[in-house]
Amino acid sequence: MIRDVQSRKKKKAKKNVWNKTPQMMKFIKKIKVPQKGMDSQCVARLRAKGIRFQLLSKVKHVNTPIRIKQKSLGGVLYRRAWNNKTAPFILNCKMVENLILAGPYLRRYGIASAYWTSAWRYSFIHGKKKLSNHVYGNAIDITAIDGGFGYASLSGHWERGCGGCGRNCKTKKGRVLRAFSCATRGRKLFKAVLNPDYDALHSDHFHLGNPAANKKLKVKIKAKHLAETKSSPKSNGSVVSRNHWVKGEVKRDWEPPRSRPPHY
């Protein structure tokens, strides 16, 4: 009798899992051309821009799911946070497009990297039965940023009370974290930009979500961008030669250290 009660509790616990991403991953399939109902124009714009990605299907609730195959979007490197080892870098196509558009504005503040901990994730809002924006591929969580100012995490360097775009913050890292929020919200690229001032659930990360539909990449779309295309490592024009005996000066974007201590 006791064993029966325990087995029933285990079954109920499995049904009420907060994050169902691992269970959903097995249904995802790779495709080469957008299916009916997908945003084929968005896909074409990313191809015209030279973005390397894999188009997907069977990602529940995501209109045009893509797996990003490069770290740089709009000149900003999107790196996995130290506590993010397995989360899939899958987003809705429009979300990726707006991250690319946000890149130049972030670079103005010296931001070279953003450390993400969650992109597409089949989960519920904490304490509610409502699905999160992550489910639709229209949200990404950023825990820290990097650049000429050093490494700035929201859990360790966010300053409360300085407001605005950080002009009144006491530290450079505090100012640049505020500037990140302003750069993404002020350009109206994302309708939801949540930070530690919003609530306790966002005390250690930025939540960027709800990409604006009217913001688009300015590219020339050709017939080949709408049809099936073979992915090539040279498609984005950013492949660096492995030959160490290159004559002349090789230009490389500034790149921060690859590892961070766990206390961040």
C-alpha cells in the first residue's frame, strides 16, 4: 500500500516538471527549406546576411525555429554562461534577427560578449501555469557581459538606484550594465527587457524578449536565399585562415578570455 502511494506521487511529480526541454528535444528535426506557416522572409534575410544556422521543425510553439551555428551576432559574441553546459542555442528567427540588429548599439558601449544561460526552453513561468516566452523561442537570458571594461555580471556588479542609462552609477561595470539595458530597450528592438529592478526572479540576469516585428535587416534577398541552400563554413565571410605564416597584419575582433571562475 505504501509503495503504491509512493509510485503515484512519483508519477504526479513527473507530470508537473517545470522544465520539459530534455523531453522535447527528441522530437526536433532538421529541415532545409521553411515549411508552410514559417517566416520564410526572415530566413531569407539571415541567409542574405551570411548567418550560419540550421533550420528546424517540430520545436513545439516556435514559429520558425533555428539552431545558431556561430557565436557572433551583430558583432557581439554570445557565449555560454559558466553554469550553462547543455541548453540548446535555439531561437525563433525573428529573435535572432533583432539580436543582430542590437549588435552595433551594444558595441558602442564597448560590449564585446554576452553570456547567455537560456534561449528556447519549454518551461512555465515560476509559480504559474502560464508558459514562458522562452517556449516560443522569443526570449534569451543574459547573466553577464564582457568587453574593454572587464567582466560584469548582474549578480555581482548591478547597481540599484542609479537609474537611467547608468550616468549616476558609481562603477564603470555598473554603468555599462545599465547601458546594455538601454541599448536594447531604447531602440525598441525588444518589447520586454527585464533586469534586477523588475523582480527577484530576474536578480541575476537580463531577460530579452518579444522581438519587434517592424525591425528588419537591410539586405538584398535573392532567389537562392529563398530556396534550399547548402550550409558552408565560408558563408559568413568570417573564417580565419589556419595558416600561421600569413604575410601582413591580420585583423581580429577583440575577444575576451574563454573561461570564468565559478563564483561569477
